[in-house]
Amino acid sequence: MFLGLTVPKLLLILAIGLLVFGPGRLAGVGKSLGESLRAFRSAATEEPEKGKDAPEKKGE
């Protein structure tokens, strides 16, 4: 599994999160985390805008 996280460890983390945040807020936290990851991935795969920080190509 990912980073040594087994199913029992994931269930324990989920149970602790449920106790800390409650069922309603835990869903909102998961939604926010998913949206943040989606935005980060899309920003990471976009081409950088042409500007003064972008390296210039030779021949242009």
C-alpha cells in the first residue's frame, strides 16, 4: 500500500477523524481536500504563461 498504510491503519485514521470533526463536517473536509488536489494537479500540468519569468526560446 501507499507509504505503508494498511487497511486497519486507514480505518483508525478515519475513525479518529470522525470523532474529531463529526460526520457532517468530515464530508465537507473531504470535499475541500479533493477540490484542492484537483486545482493543484490542473495548475501543475498547465503550461506556464509567457512572461518575464519564463525562459525564452532561441529563434523567436
